[in-house]
Amino acid sequence: MGKLNIVGAINSALFEEMGRDSDVIIIGEDVGRDGGVFRVTEGLLERFGPDRVIDTPLSELGIIGAAVGLAAYGMKPVAEIQFMGFLYAGLEQIFSHAARIRSRSRGRFSVPMVIRTPYGIGIKPPELHSESSEALFCHMPGIKVVVPSTPYNAKGLLKSAIRDPDTVLFMEPSRLYRSIKADVPDGDYVVPLGRASILQEGKDLTVVSWGTMLHKAAEAAEGFDAEIIDLMTLKPFDEEAILTSVKKTGRLVIVHEAPRIAGFGAEVAALVAEEAIEYLKAPILRVAGFEAVVPMARLEDFYMPSLERIKKAYERVMRY
Amino acid sequence: MPLEIIEKIEVKRLQIINERGEADPELIPSVSDEEITRCFEAMILARVFNQRALSLQREGRIGTYASILGQEASQVGSARAFSDDDWLFPSFRESGVLVAKGYPMWMLYRYWAGDERGMKCPEGLNIFPMSVPVGTHVPHAMGAAWAMKLKGHRKAAGVYFGDGGSSKGDFHEGLNFAGVFKAPVVFLCQNNQWAISVPRSSQTAAKTIAQKASAHGFEGIQVDGNDVAAVYKATKDALEKAKNNGGPTLIECFTYRLDDHTTSDDASRYRSKEEVEAWRAKEPLLRLRLYLEKIGKWTKGYEESVTKKAEESVDAEIKKAEAFPPPDPADLIRYTYAELTLRQKKEMKESGWGS
């Protein structure tokens, strides 16, 4: 057991999985000698060599497209895309190919790859470095979407993602990369995909969140008897955990930084409306990003759901 | 300092059998008579398959179909050069490739009739589901070839796309990766001169598509795509090179789409009858017939018996396709992930499927 931040935890998952399975390779821009722009792949080149930790041309479509072929043939590529905004170049490869090869070939071929990418606001980078586009990917059947929130679950979830037989998008909260240090077991453990974790139990109010915003949502819950659910896997998501909690508390607030309209919170809200409306004491509220392009540094703090906005939502549902 | 030339690009063109059926005496020994005869028979089979598909579409027995008429040499000659261990990544206009590789024809008819089970490649063959978005499968072949190299397997990948596909970023990113990583892949451009209504000349200002390989650091060659011997030899050579760690090759098969883009298209809206007729005179079976006759391998009776056999086999495959039971509706959900999600199980249960 050692204390690691999320960068270290992901690095440790990669080390262990590459040691465990020689088909696991890392491809991406600057992932080799440079260790990745966030240093997540540091030391892997030295340990596993240039045939398994591979710097590619600056070509996101090429990285993801080649990874489709690598995976279909039997490798386990873990592709790094430097920032989520740059992933858009590879959308057709993900949506039109990776997500549907298994179905189109009726199971003969599959694409077991992991795409890792930092997402979200909070580090004041240039434009298009702060996207939080999970809903786009959750909407597309055939891929899985995972968002860790702590060093412990980052390591365990990534290990599950690498062992998963399908394409997994692994969204790493860049704001949290080095801001949390926590105990992480040295040895092998996995955190299963598709299951949420209850960060804190409570009786009055269910809060659903993931990634960076989970910590804000938890901080804002001080003074409330809130049950806080860390969704961790958005696709497929743990419907049961949400329903069980809402049936107990009768109130639901969803917190995410992505824009509200057609955001993943809408899916969570719709689930509860369909399956547990009779348990609700208050309207379901979402605290989310605005209907606006993700801003640059100067306006970042205004965009991200603030403690105040989140608290207001909690207060509002508690009035019922 | 005067300007100096630091790089020169040469683009070669290969033809072995010309339109009059005359073979280059130095080149023809590289392709055996036996191989050419097999190609001829496979081309007839591909043509019969194609003709029947067009008829089935007109009768409403299959859906939209993309004809390969005129491209049989480009498809059969290249496909036959690959071994069954190699991996192929076809586009949607590759019936000739699939038929030549022995892909079950009944499955292809099922596919074109709207049944995904037709794209479940049988074991023993490694053919990816045909790519419907144009050119986007080019990087997949590169990736598979890269995997072969990383695993130390002496195999290669081949990918088929058209002149239109060469305009896509996917084409260039795939070729660029292949050059950088020296992947054992053969890029087979079926330049059939038309991307629906847009002619090759509007697709790129470059003189050839073959030369696009140069910018990615490897060789491109143009072959007479209506000369099956040239296509076969160029592909064999490229495969030999690929499997000996010589890296990728781009082969531009210069051919012509004699039919409409698909059964939903009307090519008379955008190209002249004269142009089509001029190309029809150069279609690949004509010259092959002349060549085989010259070497004493062709008679009318021989071709009739090959055609009859092809028709019988295609008809039997159509029968098999049409007698195949309809798909289980649960299939539409079943293959999305390796395992059903809880939500999918619920959807199946609610729909009364897959019990």
C-alpha cells in the first residue's frame, strides 16, 4: 500500500497490465520518451521497450483507426489522446467502426481497445483542452464509458477496462490528476465496470455525480444527510444503485460539468422518472454546465458548477 | 546557393497483357498459365454473381447493390495473390474480391438483402465486414498489419478502396502510419474513374493516385487494372516485399466502373455513353479471352462450360440464401457488447426476444 495520485495510480495500472499481458501496448503522441503530456506513461518505455510503448505521428484519427486494426487482430492497444477535444478527429473511427464491428460481424471480430483521454475543466489550459463530452459517447451503443474519480478507482477501473473485451473510453479528470493522494494497493485488484460506488450514505437526498464534479458535489453536501453516488461507469451505468438510493431518499440531484441539454444527467433523471417517480418527494434537479462553449481560463470558474449552485439545488429539493 | 533537387518521384505503370491479348514476353512468365486460367474462371464467376445480384435487386429480392462490372480483373487478380492467412479489408464494391477468396456467395446475397449475418466471416478466412463509409477502413488494415509485425507473424493485410476514398484523411493517416511503422500492408486503390458523379480529375490534382505513396515514404505503382496478370503480379510483389519486412505498397488499379454507382444511381446523368462504350471495349475479360486463345487455353466450349458451372453454382447459392431462416430479432441487440448489459436484458425481455 502506498499513497498515489491519479497519475501514479493510472501509471501503476499500466505497468501491471503490461506486465501481465504481452499484447497490451501503448500508442499515442509523446507517450514514449516524454512519458505523455501529463506524464501518465512515464517509465513505461524504459521498462517495456519501443515495441510496446509507441510514439505515433500526430494523428488522432490514425491512432484510433490503427488501434481498431491492432485490436481486431489480437493486440490490446491502450491509445492515449492528449486532450478530449482532440478526440473529435477520431469520432468516425469510434462511432462507425470500433462501436459496431462486433455487431456487424455477428461476433467474428471485436475491438478490445482502451482510449484514454484527460477531460474537463479546471487546469486553465488553451481552448479545446477542457471538454467533457461523455454524453456523446454514452449515446453510441457498442462502447463503454468510464470516468474515475480517485486514485483507487482509477487504477482498478483502468485494469478492468484493459481486460474488457469491448472498446472502452477512459476519461481521466485532468483537474484531479495530481490534486488527490490516497492509499492504493500495490498488487492486483480491479474495480468492476458497470457498478457505481456509494461514496457516502445518507437518508434525505441522493446525489449522482462522477469524475471531477463528484468531489464538488460531496463538498457541497456538508450539512445535508446526502447519499452520494459515484457513478464511475457511465455506459453501461448502474441503474440499480441509483434507483435503490432514490427509493430511500425520495430526492435526486445530478451534478456534472458537461452542458445540461442532452447531458448524461438527463439519462439519469429519465431513468428515475420512469422507474421510481412514485418515490419522489421533489423535482429532480441537474446542476450542469451552461449551454455554452467551454471557456478559456478567465471564465472557467464561472462555467464549472460552483459549490453555491450545487448547494442551492440541494436546498431546493429539501424544501419539499 | 542554387536550388538543388533533393527528391525525385517516379511513378511506374505495369501492364502485362494489352487490350489485344498480347503478353509482354519478359513479364508474362512471372504469372503461370494455370494462375491466369484460375483468374479467368474466377472473373466469370464474379461477373455471374454480379449479374444475378443486379437482377435480384430489380426483382426486389435484395436491396441496393454496388456493381463491380468492369473491375473483375482488379478485384480477382489482387485477391488471388493473398493467402488465406492474410487479412483483407474490403469496401462495399468488392464482390469480385470476396467471390475470388471463396467467401460463401449465399452469405453475400443475404447481406445485400439486409441480413448482417452475411458479414460474419467464416473461420478460415480473415475478411473484415465491408466498409460502408468511404476510405475509413484504410487505418484498420494498417493496424492489423502492424499487429502482425509486432507479433512476428509473417502475414500481410490488404485494403480496398476507390479513387474517391483516396481523398479522405483516413487514407492519408493510414498510409502515413504504414510508412512510419513499415507495416506489411498493401493498399489497393480501385481507381474506377468515378466516385458516384465526380470524375477522378476532380478528386485530386495529382496525375496519379499511385504517387500519393511517395509523400508517405514508400512505393506506389499504377497497374492496368483491366489486366489481371499485371494486377496479380503487382500484388504478389507487394506481398513478398511486405512479408520480408519491406513495408507497405500502394497499388493503383486503373480500371473503370461500367455500371451505375449502385442500383439507386443513374450514371447517364453525368457521363457520356461514348466514354462508357470506349471503356467497355477495354473490359478485362475480352483481352483475357484473346490471350488464353493465343496460348491454346480457350475455346468457346470451355468458356461456355465455365459459365454454365458458374451459373449453376450462383443459382444454388441464391437458393440457399433465400431458404435461410430469418434472423432472430434478439440478434440486433445480442452482438453490441461481448455480454448483454442489464439494460439490454431488460429490453430483450420487454420485447419478448431471446428467451
